[in-house]
Amino acid sequence: MAPIAVGDSLPDGTLGWFDENDQLQQVSIHGVCAGKKIVLVGVPGAFTPTCSMQHVPGFIQSAEELKSKGVNEIFVISVNDPFVMKAWAKTYAENKYVKFLADGSGAYTHALGLELDLSGKGLGTRSRRYAIFADDLKVKVANIEEGGAFTISGADEILKAL
């Protein structure tokens, strides 16, 4: 399957997350993104070094600037279960805006065409690293990394594109 690209529509899918009342919810991507300007941030795994120390912190630190440029929602998606994503989200005490969504089975990552086989490292199928900006479900920016690189999917690259 070809990876999602500029001009494509975001596929629908259901992801898990814990709301502000600490209740596990299942959310539809179309339900939370339709009619909005959103950023989807895909990472290979929660608590992994580049994801935890560079990729996600950049979006947390830039969240207010992204919002000032019209972004309604910022979602971090990983092929992890919702309990792991909840624990990971709690490690960012300064986070006010970024929501952590779990793609436990990798079904949404597959629908995006962004699987990354890390079986050789004992991690199974994960997500490629990416940052996607979409307006009313239409992809306007698709910064998708090759392998485990972190060069074009940071918050600074999305800010430049807005």
C-alpha cells in the first residue's frame, strides 16, 4: 500500500485514548478531525529515545505557536496500547494541548500505509515517524521519514509549512 500523501484524505479509524477524566475512550479520526486543522505525529514507540526526547517534546513546546497558526488539535499516534500511551503522556508535565492516541493493533498505521517493520530489533510492526498536517481531513503536508530517521517530521518543519 502506498503511503498517504499530500492531496489524499485521511482514512477513518478508531484509536484509544484516556480523556481528562481518566476514562478510556475510543475515538474516530474522522469524528475528531473533520472540519478542523490538525497535526498527526506518528512515532515508532512510546518511551523510545528519539520519540521521547526530541520528536514529541518539540510538538509540546511548539503547541501554542501551532495553535496561533490555526491548528485545532495535535495528536501523537503510536502502535502501543492506550495504557502505555497514558503513562507516556503523564511524563510530560508541561503538556497542555497534545493528545496521545493508541493504535494498539496498528490498524490505523496500516490504513495510512506507514508501517515500519522493526522485528529485527524485537519490536514487531510499528509506525514510521511522520508529521502530517490536514485541513478538514485533506492532507496538506506529509513529512514522512525513512527508516528511523528524524529529519523532516519535527514541529519546526510543520511550522515552516503553515
